[in-house]
Amino acid sequence: MLIRAWNHYGDPAPWSIQRSTLFTVLSFLNTTKHPPSLLFLLMIIGPALVAMAWLDREWPATNPLIVFGRAPFFFFLGHLALVHALSVLLGFLRYGWQSFLLIPGPSMGGSRQMFPPDYGYDL
């Protein structure tokens, strides 16, 4: 709040005093979302971290939200490994054994020059 009140750093769009208190508060809260500014990230991540710390301390480990919240994360990590393995297998079947099969693809930051022009599959 101090950085936003200073109005010189953290967001390219400064806030301003409006014709009513409500609109002044809305102008104060109106931070740049795309691309995310420092103030937008602080405004979103800060309260989330405080809430996570409070909920982790206050609720027991047998809480159903915790139990069912861990299962999707496990499947998320598992599906990433499965998708990567399938990508390497399909690349091997299509191009044979090539060195580019074990590096990140162009969509994940890999060098475009190492991959054939027709690499990948359409959705």
C-alpha cells in the first residue's frame, strides 16, 4: 500500500483522486494486469501467502480440503511426465532417434534451429 500511495514506482498507470471516495479507491486498486506490474503481483500474491500461512496453522492435517487438494497436484505432476514421455515416443516414431528429442521443444524455450520445420502436431 505504501508503494502504491507513493504513486511513482511499481505500476505504469498512476492512480488519481476522483470525484468520489469510491472511485478514488477503485483508481488506487486499478493496477496493470497484463503484463503484470509489481503492484498487481504484490496485491494478488501477498494476501494469498498470508491466507495460506493462516490456513495451514489453523486447520488440522485431516481437513478434507487438504486431503483432496493434494490429489490434483499429484495427477498434475504425473500427467506432465506422461505427456513428455509420449512426446519423446511420438518424435522417435516420426523422426527416428535424434538429439532434439531430449531437449525442450521450441514452445518451451528450445532453439528452433535444432528442430525440423514440421516438428510437432496440431491440436
